[in-house]
Amino acid sequence: MKTTNRRNLFILVFALLVVMLGFGMVIPVFPFLIDKLGASGSALGILVATRQIQDGQTITADGGTGTVELK
């Protein structure tokens, strides 16, 4: 693998790691925020489902499974 491709792959993996860590840190706090703001449990479900729907749309827009082929 060329050095440029390896560097780009590292940047992509690092960015995804940061995003997943951020999402994993926010999800446990959501119930407290929802309660403090006076919203219902349905609001929490909608927030979490919205992200999952967005992930599904990204995979569909990608035209496949969303995986990257390394050659």
C-alpha cells in the first residue's frame, strides 16, 4: 500500500474513532437531558433512531454496504 493511501486510511479511521467515542459518550447522558428539558422518552427514541436512519441512508447512497475496498 502506498504511503499516501496508508496516511489517508489512518486519518479516516481516526476520524471515525473520534465520532464513535463522542456518540458513545453522549448516549448515556441523553436520558438526563431529556428529563431536564421536560421531554418524553419518545423524544430520546426519536433522537437515537434519527442517527440510525441517517446511517442507513449513507450506506444506501454509497451504493452498497458502506465498506471500503482496499486494493
